[in-house]
Amino acid sequence: MSTYAARPLRRLAAAVAVTSLVALAGTAATARAAPLSPTSTSAQISATAAPAPNDPKSPAAAGETAAATPDVTAETLPDNRAVVYLSWDDTTDFTQWRVLAGSGQESLRALATVPRTGSRTAVPVAYTDDDILVRVEALDATGAVVASADRSGLFPLAAAYARAGGAATLGAFVSRSEESGAVTVVYQRGSVQWSAPTGAHPITGRIWNYAKTRRHSIGLPTSDAALLPDGRGTAQGFAAGRVYINPQGGVHSVLYYFLYEYEETGAERGPLGYPTSDRDESTRPSHQRFDNGKARSATAGRPSAGNAARSATRSPTN
């Protein structure tokens, strides 16, 4: 089990603009509350609205006809290798598939061109960490493109799906959405989200249940969930702060209003301990409860220097 590496909010400023417009789409059931334990080095993740990542035939995304665009799934393997699975309308006359990838539209390069093999074609490819955009093309006998589909974050999303434990952890595929440069793939028991600034990370268990109702306030995930160094709690980084599962099982976020000061005083290992509530804006100054006291903020922004540490000693917890 890896320990959680704190990521100060200063490093996440570039992600905030992206995540302020992103919603965690779809519905999900409850899932495990334990920290993520990767159980597989490969996984499949759907790039359109498929019933499950391993399903060979997938309906098109919402609002599209069955033959509108090719269906794309990917399975990641070690050493930046992957298998891209492609299918499209069986009645359309095309003979080849081409897979391209790059850091953007202007840098796309061909990874592989293979003959079409029945209703579903598996295309082995090697990719780089910069290949955040994948385009697939169906070609006719003359090499002309008869259909294409672009998928942002396909490879990193598939890798994050594998780290989470695949279908055993996340359950069946529900939906995929892309908005303002961010991609959200929703499953029955969690989601995997990606953007270029934040990377791809799964959200599961109690943190997933918490995040669904606070999608606008916490933003996209910036790390996987992991056990904290004290072995008592779990945390996951988000663009606007950090979500904790405290030793009592409660789930609360420490957002940028308090995160600076909280980190400077040692976070959960400091005088405040773990958060036991979210930020309370019903009073002025706003405040947030922790194991050993309150942190107060005189403004809507960063608390004054030393406020959190002083609050831990002079403010009761109830």
C-alpha cells in the first residue's frame, strides 16, 4: 500500500480552471471504503456508451445512431503498450483500421494500420505518455477515410481503470462524458476522470459517494486514494483540496480555504488532527472542525497565518 504524498494546492492551480466546469455525471451505488489496491496490470475502458468494458458490441454514445462513429475501447499493458479494440457498423464497406495518437490534433501520428477482422478488431500499439489524444479511422479499399472518432485521455483512463482493480472494483460501465477538456467515465461503483493538467485517477468507495454531491466544490481528482503515513486514515487529492476518510470512518474535505494552513501545521499529524466536518459557512468567520479544535477563517480565502494552530489549542471541538 502506497502512502499518500501531499500535493500543496499551489501545484494544482492550473487544474482549477478546468475542473470548475466539470460534473461527475451519472449515478453510482456504494462501494468499498478501503484505500485502492491495484489488482491488475491491464484493463479495458470504454470510450463510448458501452454496457461494459469487456463487451465486444457497444451501442453508440447518447444522441448518436448505432453507426454514427466507431466504438473504441482500450486495454493497457506494461511498458506503455496497449490493445485498442475497434468496431463499427457491420453493413459499412471498409477494409482497414488506422489508429493515430499524439499530444493534440497537430501532432497525430499513425501507431498502426491493420486489416479489419470481423465485427471487432484488436490493434496492438505502443504509445508514449504524451499520447493524450487517440484518433481511429475506418478506411475503404482505396485508403480513404469513411469514418473516424477522437478519444481524449484513452490510454491514461485505461491505466487508471486497471489501478483501481477494473470491473471487480468499479462494476459495469454506465456512461462517458467529455466537457471543457475533462473526461469522466462513470461505472456502477465509481468513476475514472482525466484532464491534461490533473491526469487520470479513479474515485471509489466512500470518497466516491462524497464526491458525487460536491462535484463543483472539489473539482477533478489529482491523485489516487491512498493510506496516510499514520496508517489510520485515507486521503485523495482534488483540484480544490483534499478529501479524507478519518479513523472514525467520516468523510470530509479540507479545501483551499484551510488547506494552506493545515499543511503548514502538519495536516492530520499536526495539532488539529483529522477533519471531523466540512467547512461551515453559516457563521462569520467560517470555520471547520477537526479532532482537536476548530480552524477559523476571517475571510472567504486563506486563513490568517497561525490561525489553525492557535485554534487547535483555544477552541473546543463542540
